Amino acid sequence: MCSSDLLNWGGDTAVMKEEPHKRNQFYRDMQGDDDEDSEKESDDVSGTETETKGRGLYNLDNEVHYWSDYLFARYHPKSVLVMDSFQHMDTTHPFDIFGLGQSVWSDQHQDVGDQIDDRIRYFAEECDSLQGFHLISDSGSAFGGLAAKIHDLLCDDYSSKGVLNVPVSPPTLDEYKFTSCGSRLANSTLSISRLLDGGLVTPLSLASDWFPLHGRTTALKNIDYNPDLLYHSSAILASVLDTITLVYRQKEKMAALSDVISSLSRGKRSVAAVSTLLPLDVSEVQMFEKDIFTKLTPLLPSTSGFTDQNPRDKYQALLTLRGLLGSNIYSRRSGEYRGAGAPEEYLEYCASQQLQGCSARMLCHAKPLQTIKPFPHVFARNISSDGYNTGFDRPVGEGVNMVPMLTSWTSGPNAAASMTNLGNKSAKLTYGKLPRFLDCGTEQDEWTEEIGRASCRERV
């Protein structure tokens, strides 16, 4: 038999080909694709998306599957690190337990910890005046464990810089059973507890309880969002985070990140809560003197049912008003407030009258929040394109381009209520029924200690 007969296959052949991920219209427009594949994909685009393409209005609710499908920013290559040991949404080998995030830090196959250290140092050395760090992580999965390792690195190597820790979690789960709900609670407890030793912790979530329950999500006035779509919930949380951090990101009258963290972390308070009015209904200017600062919606779980035991104990609050001119509100103040010397002083006094024990600082930012593409269409029909409640529906095919909003960032009763509830719920959790946590290195004694750290550090 000749060698050519050994190398040639005489049977049938079958080609196994995986269909590429279809890119939505927004992504194709961002990339400027005009090749044959893009033309082929455009045939499958929904009618609503095709009709609004010319006006720059996208309906992506049924078109997004990954966070990169609606990513507007462009990242430096060193900003992206892919972990080879795990795959996204892999149900057979999920990255879902706090201990897995801890162990991947010293993964011998990839040296994740060393790579993160090198990349942080690379960007830090490029900064002219480094203020500090934002550490945003998914507290309900193994990324909470990885974030704890990164936090330790920042506190050790950059101890003079401020660290703002923002643990976030999705408002819903794919399935509601004890193991998945209990794992979310346990991951959140371990993650937040480990972040308390340095900087300021500001949890963000549209879930209404630390132990997830079906249908229990935060409702926002004039916003109709789908809690099952991360595309919707992430846009709301990102809008709030963008607003509260304006105080040290604006060009004029800029505060230092370390000063903001220090003012909100006085005493034993190392956890701060964020509340918002998005969009801000400005139908009545006099509402600033009435009760507007008591109507903000907290964006962290379990803030209800708490009674402030020390109403005389002062707490700090950073209030941010954007999209409205403070001078216009100030000029319409009633006679009772004529003694206020500036718009910020007037609004701070209004807040202190409405919030017992609050020592407020107000920031007025004239520019509204931009909600242009690819921001999801979550605003109610009565909100106009410039973000105001007009009382009637805006035209079909017209989106909301900007909105005014008000945020509160405070270490007061909402933060205390949430952390107290987290500790109470965790103490009732039967940890032995979550064997994967034990298998991944978190023992019962360590779990008990972390519960105590998470619950007692925030009592006011």
C-alpha cells in the first residue's frame, strides 16, 4: 500500500461550524461595518430597529446578550484581562463562589494576581496626579472574592490613595431556589465584609432584599425597566454612579477623592448608601422646601423597616443636583429662606430641615445626564425628550436625550438599615447547606466572623 493511500480519506466528510454571534445595529454602526456579513445580518434586524436607525434611536432590548453589545467606551488593551480557567456563563464550571475568586488570584497557570498588579502599576505610573481608585465588582459571584484580593493590593501598595469600593449585584436570578439565593447572600456578605478595612464601601443594586425573592425589585417613579435585563439595570446604576462622583471629576471646584471618602467615613461608618430621583420631576420648584429630600429611592437592598436609634447623631450626606440651574431655584425661594447667601447654601439648609441629623453638602451641576444611544428606553411615555414630565406622551419613535436628576450619597440610616439586615439574614442562613463554599476554602468559623464584621461596622 502506497503512502498516498494512507493519507487520503475515502469516506464522507461533515463540517461542524458554529454560527457567529450576530451584532446588533448599534454595534455595527459603531464599528462602521459595511461588508457582506453586515448586510446579511441587517436582513434579520427587527423592524423597529431598522426604522429608527436613521434617527440614531435603537431598540436593543431583544438584541443584547453580553455587556459588549452595548459598550460605547473603548478600552486600552491592558484594561482587559481574560481568565483562562473559566468561561462566561458556563453552567458546568461556573465562576460563582467567593472562594473561587480568591483562589484564581494565585492560579499557577495564569498568574492572575501578578498580571493585575502589573496592569494597575502601568496605569498608575501614567497618571500625573493619581487621586485613587474605583473598585467596581459583582459581589454576588466569585468576582467578589477577586475584588477582595485587588482591594488588599491597593491598600498595601497605594495606602495614601483613596479607594471607593462599589459592590454591585443584579436585581434578579435565573432561578430561585435555596442554593442560588443562599449563595447570593453568602457571596455578598463575604465580599462586603472583606472590603470594609479600607476606603469606603457603597453597595449598588436594584434588588430589594439581600436574600433574593422572585418579584422583589426596586421600583422607580417614571422608569419602566425590565429587572431581568442587565442592559436596563446597569444603565440605571451607571447613571447614579456617574452623578455621585461628579464632585471630584468636574474641572471647576473639584474636591479630592480622599476628602470625599474621609467625610463620608467618619467614625465607624465605612458604608455609604446611594439614593436617587431619576428623572427629577421639577413641576414644582417649592418642593425643594417641602419634602423632596425624603422622597429619594435607595439603591441598595433592605433599607426599609429601620428606626434611627440616635437621631441626634450627625451623619454626612453629599447631595448632587444635575440638569437644573441652582440660581433659578434660589431666585424662587420663599421668604423664610431669604437669608441663604448662595444656591448651595439654600439647598443644604432645605436638606437639613427635612433629614434629621443630616449634615449636607450640595453640588449643583448645570449639565443634565445624557441618555442618548445606547441608553435603553426605560423612561415613561410622559417624560419628554429633554427629560421633563409634560403630562402627555412624547411622539412615537422619539427617545429621551437627557434628564435632570438628584442623588444622595450618605452614611446615614439607610446604610445602617441595609448592613444590619445583611447581618441578620446571614446569621439565619444554614451555611452547612452550601457545601461549595466549604469546598472552596471558606470554613464555618470564618463565615461566622465575617457576619459579625459586616453587621456591626455600620451601626449608627
